[in-house]
Amino acid sequence: YRLAEEGPADIRIGNVASDLGIVTGSGEVTFSLESGSDYLKIDNMTGELSTTERRIDREKLPQCQMIFDENECFLDFEVSVIGPSQSWVDLFEGRVIILDINDNTPTFPSPVLTLTVEENRPVGTLYLLPTATDRDFGRNGIERYELLQEPARSSVFELQVADTLDGEKQPQLIVKGALDREQRDSYELSLRVRDGGDPARSSQAILRVLITDVNDNSPRFEKSVYEADLAENSSPGTPILQLRATDLDVGVNGQIEYVFGAATESVRRLLRLDETSGWLSVLHRIDREEVNQLRFTVMARDRGQPPKTDKATVVLNIRDENDNVPTIDIRKIGRIPLRDGVASVAEDVLVDTPIALVQVSDRDQGENGVVTCTVVGDVPFQLKPASEGEGEPQNKRKYFLHTSAPLDYEAVRDYNVVIVAVDSGSPSLSSNNSLLVRVGDTNDNPPMFSQAVLEVSFPENNLPGERVATVVATDADSGKNAEITYSLEASPLSSEAPGSIFSIDPDSGDVSVQAVLDREQRDTYEFQVTARDKGVPSLQGSTTVVVRVSDRNDNEPRFMQDVFTFYVKENLQPNSPVGMVTVMDFDKGRNAELSLSIQPGDHDQAVGIFSIENDTGTIFSTVSFDREQQTSYTFKVKAVDGGEPPRSATATVSLFVMDENDNAPTVTFPSNSSYTVLPPSSNMRTVVATVVATDADTGLNADLNYSIVGGNPFKLFEIDPASGVVSLVGKLAPKHYGLHRLVVQVNDSGQPPQSTTALLHVFVNESLSNATVVESQVARSLHTPLAQDIAGDPSYELSKQRLSIVIGVVAGIMTVILLILVVVMARYCRSKGKHGYEAGKKDHEDFFTPQQHDKAKKPKKDKKGKKGKQPLYSSIVTVEASKPNGQRYDSVNEKLSDSPGMGRYRSVNGGPGSPDLARHYKSSSPLPTVQLHPQSPTAGKKHQAVQDLPPANTFVGAGDNISIGSDHCSEYS
């Protein structure tokens, strides 16, 4: 930027934000002037750069004292651009070039200027006049000189201004006319100098021109420019160089003296010029850091009148020595305050946050000014370059002091950050500076309790207002952040508010109870104590308080029931558990330690029979129970607690013996030796008999069901499973006549079930004319295995089985013969086809002609069977009991037969017209006729087992209804 000097306050210089391309207005980005604040200021929101109230005088600025270039006088400044919450900081350097204004009047070295002019100088002789000085620069500097004289004198002198090689104006007085010292030895003129400002400033001096003798030779330097190097800090008197000039004149006009020409005050103060010898030496120690180069002119002047001069330029370069230690300047950055070497940093700043600006510089030059900087000690801070610019001078660097780790006020409150800077000179020099970082407390620590859960024992039946406990929380913060208040809240596991029972002092943390506690109603109270600090925002911590109410013996033992009823199976082993009583005491500890005992009942039933286990309340029996002897027991159980004084309670125990299926059913009717007569004409569903059984057990164990398990091959009978009623369910046929032994099984419903088998004898016949025979058969059935069925006539099915066998054999033989005939015919046809018909040869027998059977080979009929055409069981067969002498009666009062103890079978209503079964099967077939099986009844050899069938009753099949060797029928022969 460019700024004219001597301006008023608040002059706008420029907008940093706009020039940097930063958008402002949101308040998130702010600006801070880090250096140059003596003369400059910046608006931290808009970035507007302006001047302060301090006046800027270009000519008084130290950095502009030796500046001869218009653009070299400037003010440096630094601006930091700060992001939101100082999350980032950018540092920019700027420069304000101070523009010169015409605020200084050019002046001559003296108000009276004296010039000696030799007489007889030819017209046009030129004399150098002393130059004026102007603290302004450039256009505001000296622009022209004017010679003010009366018109009459204008012909003698004239002013001419020449431009020197240094760009300066050199006034020259030109002789325009003849000078005669004898006529006039001096002239007094007015010389005015004017600068180029607007408005222009000017001043004037009296120019006295003295006419002297002629000195027509000027001194001459050996060279126009002298240049030398001088080590800084050279001691006074150290010679630097010698300037030499020569003058062709002699005498006084040739004697030369050396004087400073255009030299600043600092040159005259630091250097000494010997007027006679021209030696330039050190007058005072020169510090390169203050003056790095001296540039001035030296004039050689003779002693003539007027003296003649010559001018030479001297350039003296000051060589650096490592005589300056590095300097460390610690300044604030952004919004973190830094005052008197103390930076206040909040503990919650983020890691890598810049907290200060560190500028390290060395006034030396070259390697002597190259500085390295570091933070000493184990502190959570580090230095980072503020900029990465390549053009940054080596002897002047800037760093940000960043946090390198989180700060914790509670751990360390103050850090003494020592920064050491070392230059690269030989020997190197170092310096250090320290910054006290004071960590500011933020409310980052909640109040903490020493225990997450505080358990307190408190006796019941207390007085309201008693103190239960004191809870104490600590806060690692300080000040308001560590001031704690306490409050009660419901436990996270319970929604019940504790305020109705407990209260807490908000300052001391004393927890008091407001009600009388009853452990039996509630033995534990749980609530939460919350400690809140007074920071902003407030933080809190909590602990769970568990109040366990301790017991007092204020409750009697209590049985769960006044009367305990148990059901025990009979036949239980002695010393077996028969029941368990539950008794409880709402007290706790010894007050709830119970002793159980059996107390005698009304009739002392329990004495010696029962015992009780004290720990579990289990009752044991010492005997095995038999329900059939005693069905129940009643006694008392007493419980006594261990309190002082002890309390007790009793309960009644009723024990019922449950039935076990340990008794099999007993059949009371019928007896195994009895029998029932059933007429063949009985209708279906006729009740034959009722089986009656009992069971000494009870319940399901006495729930009986009946079933026929044997003796019912024809499925004629059925028994009702529940009532035991035996009914006729099949139609009776002749083959069913006779004795039927039904095997009836009676089962109870116990687990496992028990059963009893009974025999029900049913005699199927029209009447009972021979009871002795039936009783004999019943007696025999008692010794017959139950697996063998006794059902009706045993020979009836046997004859049918034999017939089936005969038919099967005949059918097999016919099949074999037919196969032989097929084979023979096949061979015969093959041989005939081969040999042809032979005349006179007798043909073979026709295999298909039926052959005559030899009647002599027919089986002989049993004569007894032929004559005895008695039908078999065409009606109910009655079996009469045998007479005592072994004789028997038939059904038509015939005489006794010779077979003792055996009933005789006769046809009651069969007639002689019944067809003979053997004759019915006669045919031309080679199969034999049916013969009586040897096992047919042969008693008295007067009856046959096969009934003569009517003519229409012919067999079509091979005797499908005939069974041979049936296991369902047994013989009574």
C-alpha cells in the first residue's frame, strides 16, 4: 500500500480482506494486526486498514534516515486471519510505502554564505556554491536555485544550476563580467532555493562574494571513488584508508586540506578525517546492525584564496561480526491474550492450536544470523513455522507456538515454556525467552463419587428425620466449577421418586429418612444422588445409594397355610418324604432362623410315625402306609424363630394315603365250575350271563373292564367292558351246539394294571336233560389249557377239514394226469407227422377216451356208516349228566349205553330221509368218495359225524368252508 506522510488519523489505507480474496460479513473470519500497531490499525471484522492517531513523519522514521529511494521508505505490518474458534490462523505480511509530502523547507548550511572569487577570472568562470538541504525527497526536494540581485548588478554574476551524477542540484556562480578587486572586493547577493512541492517552499541566504587573489589550480584526487571494508566493532583509531589529492599550485594555494563534503551527521560522529594527511579512521565503534554502509563525499581544498576543491566519494562497507545474540520476541496471536509474558489458554483448546507468535531474529548477517529455535523441556507445546515462504530472511523467522497435546487444568495449571534460539556463527551465540502459559479452567470434570454404589444398613422402626448416610462428591475443577449441590432422583431401575421417604441436604450431602421404615414391607430402597457443579454448562455425576433396612424381631413365624393337606401313596418305603410344609418369618437373620417340630395330634397319631427336617420343612414317615388299614393322619407342626424373645406358630397337617394298585380284581360271579344253558333259538343280544367282580382298591385302580380273551372262536359272544354283561351276538348253528368255555379277563385301570381271569361255561342246547354230562365236561375244561378253545361240537369242523383235504388231493392228481396227456399227445403228433399213416397198423388208444375204473378198487363203504344214517346236531344237543352207575340216557329215554361217564350225541329231530354224505359225492371221477375220518366220534359205533345233507345242498367249490385240523375245536372222546 501507499500512504502519504503527515496524514490525519483514520485515513483508509486499503482492505486486506478484499486484497486477499477473503469474504467477510459472516463473522466467522476475523483479522488481527500483529505488528505495526504504532501507526496502523485494522478492523477485525471487515479487514479495513487505516492509520492511528499517531502522526507519521517520513523524515523521522528510523528506517528512512538513510533512504534515498522513493520506494524504500515503508512501514512493515503483520495481519493474522483467524478462522472460527481459532481453528486455523494464517499470518500475512504487508508493507505501507510512506510517500513524502512537502512538509520541509529547503535550507542553506548558513544564513550567510561566503564565496571567494579570484580577480581577473575570465568571463564564464564558474564557482560552486554551497548546496541547500531539504529533508523532503524526490519532487518535494530541491528543484531550483535563484539568484536575487539588483538589475544593475546582473551583468557581473549569474547563477547556473547543474545536475550532478548523484542526481543533486549544484548551484554554480558564473562570472559574467570583469572583476577588479581594487575597484570592488566583494559582492553581497541573495541566493534563494525552492523545492518542487505544491505549494513550493523556499528559503534564501546572503551570498557574499569576496574577490581575492587568483588561485587558478584545484586539488585533484587520485580516484573519484574510494571503497573499503571495515569490521564492525573496530576500536577507535583504527585506520581505514587514506585519501590523496594533489594541487599544481604552490605555496598557500597548493596546500591541501581534507574535509567532509556531503556527509551525514552519523558519518561525522563515527569517522575521523585527518585534514592534513587525508587518513580516514574510526572515531567511535561502528555497529553494523545500525549502519551497514557509510557513503559520503570528501573534499580536498587548497589554501589559496579562494581555495579550490575537489570531491571524491567514499563507500565504506561494514563487515559483520557475530556480536549479537538472537532475540526472541513472543507476541500474542489471534484471540488468545498475552500480557506481561503470560498467555492465558483455556484447557479445552484443541491440539495443534496456535497460542502465541514467536519471532526470532539476529541482527548479524550471513551465517551469523542463521538462527534455529526450539522449545526446551517436556511441555505440551511445539514451534511451527508461521510461513513456508522461500524468500523469508534467514536471520528473521516467525513461528507459531502450538499445543502438541491436550491441556488439563486439573493436572498442570501453569507451564513455563522456555524457547531457546541459537545462531550459526562461530562461536555460536544463543539466547532464550520464556512464556508462562497459564491453563484456564473449563468445566470439563463432572463431580465424582468415590463409590458408584453406596450401600447403607439402617434399622427398621426408626424415628423420622434420622440421618441415614452422608454422600460426598469431589470435583477436580476449581472455583464455581467445583461448587457442588446435591439432589435426589429416582434410580434408573425404579421409577419411584425417593422424595417422599428420603431427603438430602443440598450442601452437605446428608441423607435423612422422613418415614418409619418397615423391613418386612420393604427391605431395600434404591435411589440416585446427583451432584451438580455450578459451572457453565453445569456438569453432574451420580451415585446409587442402596439403603438396606436391617431387621428387628417384630414378626412371628407364619405358615403358608393353616392346614397342609398331603396325599401319599400307600406302600411307600419307610423314611420317605411324605410332604413339605412352608413356613416363613418376615424377619431376617437369627430372627428368621426357625426350628420345626412335630406336635401330637388329637389321638397322638403322629407320635413315632413322622419326623420333620428343620432346613427344608420336609416331613418323613417311619412306617409304610397301607390305605386299606388307615386312610389318613392328622398332626401339628410347630415353628419357633431364633429371636429374643422367640416367637412361634403352629399349622395342622392332614395326610391322606393314596391308593396303589396292589389288589387284583376278584370275580364273585360266576364260579369257574358253573355253567349256563343257552337255547339255540335265542335271539341276538340275548343276555347270557353277567360277570361280577370287585377290587379292594379305589379310584382308577378299582375301575374294572371286562373282555373275552379266549373260547370265542366263532365270535358268538360279546361282553360289555364296563358292566360285564355277556350277550349273544352271533347266530347259533348246529356246529355251535355243545359246551362253550369263555375265558373272561377282568382288568383294573391302575398303572400297572392288575387282572383276573374267570371261566364262563355256556352250554348251547334246547334243554338240559343230562346235567351230569355237562358237569363232567365243565370239570374237564378246568384242566384244559386256556389257549385251547372249547366251543361247540368239535367233530363238526374236523369232518369239513377232512373233506377239503380230499378235494385238494383229487384236484392235484387230475392236474398231473392232464399234464401227462398233453405231453403224450404232443409226442404222438410229432411222430405221426414224421412217418405218415401206415395201412393195416392198429392205432394207439385215444388218450382222451375215458378209462373204465375197476369197481373192485372202489373203496369199501363202512357198513356201520351205511346203516347208521343219523343226522349230526340238526338241533340243540342236550348233554345229560351221567348216572351214578355209569349208564347213560339218550334224549328219547333209550336204554343206557355201555360207555360210562360219556354223554351220547343223538339227533333230536333229524329223520332217515337225510341224504348220505358219502353217496352224495359219488361220480365217474377217479377221485374216491368221502370217507369218515378215523377221529370221528366212535362211541358205541352207532353214530356218524357227518350229517346227511338235503339233495339241493351240493358242493360247488373244493370245500372252502371246511377246515381241517382247526385249533379252535377240541375233542371230548
